Amino acid sequence: MEKRGTFGSKLAIVLTTAGSAVGLGNIWRFPFMTGQNGGAAFILIYLGCVFLLGIPGMISEFIVGRHSQSNAARAYGNLGYKNGRLIGYLGILTSTIILGFYAVVAGWCLQYLYASIAGHLNGDTTYIVEYFKSFSSDPIRPCLWGVGFVVITHFVVAQGVEKGIERASKLLMPLLMIILIILVIASCLLPGAGKGIDFLLKPDFSKVSGSVFLEALGQAFFSLSLGTACLCTYASYFKKETNLLKSATQIALLDSGIAIMAGLMIFPAAFSVGVQPDSGPSLIFITLPNVFRQAFESMPIVGFIISILFYALLVFAALTSTISMHEIGTAFFHEELHWARSKAAWILTIVCATITIFCSLSVGAYSNLQLFGMPLMDFCDFLTAQIMLPAGAFFTSILLGWFVEQRLLINEFTNNGALKATFFKAYLFSVKFIVPLCILLIFLHQFNLI
Ligand code: TRP
């Protein structure tokens, strides 16, 4: 049998998994959610969710994946409960759909990277709004960029675990961090930037309501790539000596740190030119190009470089995430159906690209492409992020907390006794009670039942 890939070093494990976690969720969604939900108060609640619920959730998926060292479906089926496999299937389906619509926005980022290099984004506010409108309503161009993004992802994943995924993450993640640091410094040096920093660091609890907690929880799960068997698939490439608790903590810290830095990049610049960064999708395609233009009016060349760096940052962050979504299905087809890795990857690419095309058309030229009264793109987002992803995390918690033999969990948690079990009880408590209960609350709230 062909030897299964593994990530080569501790650093590779952190960079690839953090690569999955750090994405458009951190750089685009986190800042505007913070803007809408009270700034620093939201961040504190978000961090609470990451540490109390996110880390235990991550460890659970790590345990499932590393225990059986196989694709998501087999890994979940290998815990002593055959029906566990269904959670694996759910994860594979969820991540395939997420990749389909995520690639639409990633494709826009790629097109904006091109546009900023070609100097197409120079113009006043009306021009920038028109540019976005005419691009996004075009039937062909956004589809091509979105499908292009899926195909780029394909070529990385088809190269394999070490040569493709690990290599790309080792290159892209350090680049991403360097660009982010440059942009944070540039933004914080602008005149009037202090107000943005204040907004981000001084909590205003008056905006906090029940739904802010739920928004924070949903954002934490999406940002950590939880609930779709993604972490389980990556953990199947971890080594037997990998410390799961430590890795989960490091990745959660990196992911949250990068989200907060993204806030420190966007808020000071936006406040400096007097706009509130609380708009949704238009934040990165309309508000920010305007902010860059106004903030660097006297130094257009700096504005030009900053906007290229910004879109490169988005593309790199999105790519390391789409790679992780693609790998879940590719590993499944490759190992369960015994297809060559490249064939498995192509099949997944074709499925995802088809979803991308329909989603892209539904927010552009063909807004009548709807399901349940929502454009297809919004429907896929709603279905995955609000239903399938929490369901995956919920069932994983129930399976591990209540059904799987505790011996198996503690053996994986401590690497068969090599590590101390200090936090095991806290982990188990969270997985048995806190995680499922909180997810249940989100569900009930979402459907207006509480
Ligand atoms: N975490 C990524 C982000 O913040 C998105 C992501 C990657 C993801 N893989 C995932 C989300 C799997 C859910 C499931 O953008």
C-alpha cells in the first residue's frame, strides 16, 4: 500500500492548520462583525468562545483524525460506532459546499489584486462603487475568477500532503504575517488613527445582547474551521508525538491574534478618513479601496503598494483555507474509492467549480437563482455556516463525550501516557456539556425558539 503522507515538523503542523483557520473569516468577516457588535466588547466575548468552546472542539476533531490516521468518513467510523461515519460524510459535504461559495469571494479578491496591480482602482468614490457593481453583475468575469481560484487550489492539493499543502502553507503563512504587520503599522501611523484603536480596544458593553454571544460563537467556529471534519482530516497527518492540546492552543492564539491584527489594520485607517467599517461584503471591495485612496492622497504610490499588499494578503489567506476544504473530499475519494490522488482531486474540483459558477451567478447576473427565497450564494452560506457546521460540531461532541470509550480519548490526549493529563477533565467536561449546550442554544435562537 502507498505510504500515507504526514506533516514534516511541529512548525509545519502549526502553519498548515493555522493556514486553514486563517482566512477571509479573519481578515474580512471578523472586522465587520466587530464593527457591528460593539468593538472590544465583541472581541472579549469572541475570545471567551474560542478558549472555552473552540479549543475543546478542536481537540475533539484532532483526536478523531489522529486516532485512525485516515480520511474523515473512516476516521469517524473508527471510534467504535459505525454510524459515526455519518458525521464524516456530513463534514465532507459541508466543506465541499463551503469551498464552492467561498471561492466566489476569493475570486473577487484575486480580480481586485489584478485590478490594483493594473491600476484600475484609481478613481473617486462613485467610480469605485460603479466598478464593483459592474464587475459583480457581469455574468462571465466573476465566474472565471472564482473557478480560477478553485483550479489553483486543485493544483496545490493534487501535489500531495507534503509537496503541495505543507509547502504552500510554509511559503504563504510567513508572507501573510509580514504583509499584515506592514499594513497594521501603516494604518496605525495615519492621522486620527487613535480613534480606531480606541474603538477596538475599549469595550462598550451597551451593545451586547444575547445575539452578540451567538454571533461570536458562530464566528469562532467558522474561523477555527470547526465542525466540517477539516481539522480531523489535517490531524490525520499529525505525528503520534504531536501534543494535541498545545497545538490547538497555539493555532487558536494565532488565529485570534491575526483576526485582531486585521482589525488593527482596518479600523485605524477607516476612522482616519471618517468611515465606520461596519458594512458587510462591500467593506473590502468598496469601503477599503476608498479608504486607501483618501488616506494616502498625498502619496499615491504608497496607496498603490498598500492596496496591492492588501489584496495579496486576502488571496493568500483564502488560498490556505480553500486548500484545507479541498483536501477533505480529495482524501476521502482517494482513500475510500481508491482513485489516484489527481483523479480524486479533479472530481472534487469539478463539483466545487460547478457550485462556484451557480453561486457567482446568483449574486450577479441571475439573481433569480434562488432557493427558499435567498440567492443561491446566501442559501449555501446559511445552510453550511448556520446549520451543517454547528450540527457537525454538535454530533462530534456528543459522540466523543458520551459514546466513545474514555480510554481512547485519554490515550490520544496524553499520547499514550507520555504527556500529563492535567486538563483532560476540563476538556471532557466541556465536550460533554458546555459545547453541545451552547450549540443547541445557537440553534434554538436562530429559529426564534428562544
Ligand atoms: N477558517 C477559515 C476562515 O476563517 C475558513 C475555513 C477553512 C473553514 N476551512 C474551513 C470554515 C472548514 C469551515 C470549515 O476563513
